[in-house]
Amino acid sequence: MQDSQEMAALSGGSNPGEPGGMGVGGSRGASVRLESHSFDATGANFNSEELTLSSDSAHTSVSSSRASSQRDDGDDEPLRSIEREIGTQTSLNANAVPVGGLASGSVSPFGSPRADGNGKGLPSHFEDLGLSGAEERERALIEERVRDSRSGSQTSSSGGDSEEFYVNNPTPQIIPPPVETGAVGEKHVIVMVGLPARGKTHMARRLARYLAFFHGARTKVFNVGEYRRKNLSNKQCNSDFFDHNVEKNKQLRASFAKMAMDDMIQFLFEDRAQQQIIKVESMENMSLNAMGAGMGGASNGDNGGNGAMGGPHGQSLRSRSDFYQQKGVDSGKVAFFDATNTTKARRKWICSQLEGLPLKIIFIESICTDEATIEKNIWDAKVTLPDYEHLKKKRDKAYADFKQRIANYEKVYQKVDEDNLSWVKLINNGQKVVINRIHGFLPMKMVQFLTNIHAFPHSFYLSRHGQSEYNKFLKIGGDSGLTELGEQYALDLAKFAEEQICTCEETGKPRTARLWTSSLVRTVQTARHIPHPMIKDPSTGRKEWIQMDHRIYRNLDELYAGVCDGMTYEEIEQMYPDDFKRRNEDKFNYRYPRGESYLDILSRLDPLVMEMESYREPLLIVGHQAVLRLIYGYFTGKRREDCPRLSIPLNTVIKLTPRTYDCEEERIGLSNIISQDDGQREPPSH
């Protein structure tokens, strides 16, 4: 029967010295007047209700009045208005955080803080504002009453002034899913090309990992060699099997390629029909929800509907999978066809198998003319393949057999030069790159990534900063300095860096190394004792190198907690229980109000990870828990949704050495700090 529209205007308090003012030297106080109007469908008659909360050092009172009014035909439809008059303090503690909008004139994005009747348990912020527990409770009750009266409304702040407007929005837009890829819904097939021992599998697996972690694409590598190993014994896979003059073996190799091709197509389109059903059902559900909201048919009885289409102001949060189902979103799929594919006939066959399917095909050819690199690849990766399990104690024979396998492929090898195909040539680990018919966001990101990676093993050392003042007091975020324990760790880390990171394990001689930190004080202080001598680059003997040259990146700064910066988890849970609960349910996607989420950090880590992939020297990163969790998760193959729960303790250095199929990990505890029972080894953080 009734419809409602609302608008609220917040104005600053009285001038200093006037009753209710909060000026310097004056008494602290606040006055809140809430006026609401309701009207029928025609807007002709409406009632008004005025609630006034007045608080100063002496008393708190609540009054209400009702009146009826007649609307003139020429007037605009009256809006429900909520007017608050709040005293403002001209000078507040610089470290105090405004809560509930009392100091800044804006409503808390979380709703009202909770407090008992005696004011116990209230954070120091309320004491700074001069509010008792009873006064805060009265204010909270009125704000709760206001919230209950505005179903389906949204809040829009005017910025620097003290005004907020509540817009009538019974059918709000659903919160969109995170943007995870630049080619939403598109499918790509990456076909690897090249002779054996050229790093094709390494490229495919590293690229698949990168696209999945940073761009949300579903990726999978289909290695034809794995299909061969499943169907033939190791002894059948010697170099003779790869002789292209033996027709029987040629047909067998083609059959294994067909198996991989069929599985790849199945992977790309397995959920296509299911998604079409989801799209139809979700559109029907959206229509029903919209109708229900307009007819007052919301599941909980609210006028605007607080069911499937809810949110922070009448919109209930939904899981990420629900978003994709309702919106029919496909994050994109990338499949890798990993084989030699050295002939034009094989590449033509691949295109014929995929002809007519809605996808893009890109060929990536790896060419290596450096014999030393090829030799190293054979000894490091090929003689240990399952193909040579029976020659585990005869590595020389395995090496000779693999060299013959390469020779068999060289006889029929035809480099990619088809002008009608999309391809990328990587020559000698990206020293030279040639591309043809490469367009679009995701393909160009692939090219950018491939130009940075290489197959040479290199290590990364991850360390959190030493214990900070905020760690000591269980606060999150901030930009505090180190405690005494933190300073001790900084000294221990400098010694470790000089003896372990900057010294070659095999020769005991100095080696070039790098150092990164964030721009925050605690990481800069942790790294300040690490020496930076000028040395000669051992690889050339001529080039001068600044050892551990300190680079500061804001990209490595800790996750920003927004309005919760500098608070403890206990304070957040007490003051903002709903947000505290949502964060625990989905730490990866949860974004602090006016702050960041783990998903946001990925965007600023993307360019740094590409830089890391290109390095051949060891790199020490002194960073923060949330950022290091994502870097660690990327290189160790963790699901990015699981990264916020990974353990990155204080006073510990984590050494990572990525390889083609796995990542070696070593954790080194420095000094005896980690054994001290101070509760600070892994203090509250993001």
C-alpha cells in the first residue's frame, strides 16, 4: 500500500561556545533530530515523525511528535528525510578514528557500534568523542530504527561536506563479480612447438600458472608425452620410437596426440551446456526477484527485498560462485597442447581438429641455438624423465638416447612461418621475440610474460619485517617502526643475507643479489643493516654491481585496511560484527571499507612477479604478511583463494626455488627469537 523515498542531510554541530557545541574549551555535546514522513501511493497525505536526541555532559533525552499534513497538487512528492544535527569538535586527537560519523559527519559504513549500558568495553575512540555508554546506546537505537525504515536504500556520500543522501532503490544492481581476466568468456588454445629440450613444457606450465593466478582463467596443460607413458612401457619409448621412418610408431604417436586433443576439447567445452541452463534460470530468478521486490514480496518481508538481490544497504552478500551463475560469467579457459608439433602437417591437423569451435589458436615456438643451454636442459630435466627410470644408474646411456631422439626430430623439423596463423617465436630464452597476428589483452599479456621467463633455476627469499610497534599491541596496518625484538631480527637478517644470499654455495665467493622492500617504515628499517658493497659481476668480471641495491616498491605495501587501519581484531569484531563475519567467510574477496582486498593486491603484484620471473640472481623481499602470502602461493602452486590462510611467520626467511613441475621450499628461523613465548611469531595481521 505504501511506498517510500528517503533523503537524509547531515549538518555540522553548533558553533563553539553555544549549547551543544564541541569547540575548544566548550562543553562536548551532540544533538540528533530524525524526521521521517510516510505517504500513500498518491502522495497526497503523509504523516511525520520527529525524533530528537540531545546529549551533553548532563543529560540525554528523546522526544517524538506526530503530525499530519495535506499535500498541494503542485508540490513534488515529499521524501522521507532524516536530518541529523551533530556537534563537531574543532580539535580531536589526530590518532582517533571517527566512529558512526560523530566526528566527521558521516554514517559508519558498518552500522552502529555496540556497547553495554555502562559504556564498558567501548574503544578509546568513544572516550575521545566524550560519549558515555548510555549516550552511545541511545544513538545506536535511533540509527537502528532509521535503518529498519529504509528497505532497499543505498548511501551516497557527498564527499567533503557533511551530507548523505538515502536513495530509494528497491531493486539494486547486483554486486558484480571480480574482474579476473581481460578476455571474459573467451577460450584459447596454446600450441607449443619446438625440438626436445627447448623448454616448451616449462613455458607452458609457468604460463598456465600465471594466467590462472593473476587473471582467473581456468587453465590446463595437455602433454602428449604423458599419454604415451600411460600406454607404453619405458623400454618402448627409446629413441627408435621417434624415428619418423617407422610407420607403426608414427601412427602410435598420432593416436596419443588424438587422445590429448579429445581431452582438451572436452575440457574447453564440458560446461557449455550447463552454463546455458544457468543463464536461463538466473534470468528467470532475477525477473522473479524484481517482481517480488516491487510487489512487497521479499522473503523477509522488507519492502525493498533483502533476499537474493540484497547488499550492504538491503543487499545481502553472495558467494563468488553464485555471482558467476547468476551473471552467466565464464572467466575464460586456456588449454595448452604440449608436444613437439614440428611439422606443418601436424600443425595443419591441429587446426582442422579445432576448426569451427569458438576459440583462438596461438602457436608458441621455442628456438634455442645455444648448445650449452641445451646440454644443461638435458642433464637437469631430461635424463631424469620417467622414460629413463630403468636407466637410473646409467645416466650416460640416458643422455645418449635423448640426444638421438633430438636428432630424429631435427630431420623433419619445419619452423613456424605460416602467415595465416597466430604465433610467437622465442629465440634463446627470449633474447629475440617475433610475433605474428597477435591481438587482444590476454594474448599480449602472454607474450609479455613469455619474454620474461627462463629455465635457469634461481631462488627467492621472502621475509616479513621485524616485530613492529603495532605488532606488539596487536594492531593491523599502520606505519609504525620496529620494537627491540624487531631491531634484533633486522641485525640477524643482515648477517644471513651477507653469508647466505650474497655468497655462492658452491664456490664460497660473492655473487650478485637483489633486495626489495615496501615503502613502509617497518620494512625499510628491517633492511637497513644489509650492506651494499660494489662488486664485479662474476658472469663478466667487468661490470660493476651494487650488491643488494635497495629498491623500494609501493606495490609491496601491506593490504590497506581502510577505516580499520590501526585497529585490533577485537575492536573490529566488537564494533563491526557483520563485516568481521564476512571477512572470515571470504578473506580473499573481502574488501575493507575504503580499503583493499587480496584480489586488489594481485593487480599491483602482477608487474613485480613478471620482474621476478626475469631475474637470474637471488632476490630478498622484505615485505608484509598479506603480500608475501600471495607471492608464496603463486610460486608454490596454491589456489589463490587459499592464500589468505597461509602461514608467513615473523622472524623467518622462506627460500623458494621454482622448477618446472614443483617449487623447492626451505624455512630458516633466525636467532632464538622464534622460540620466545611472546605471542608475536605470527601476530594478527591481514
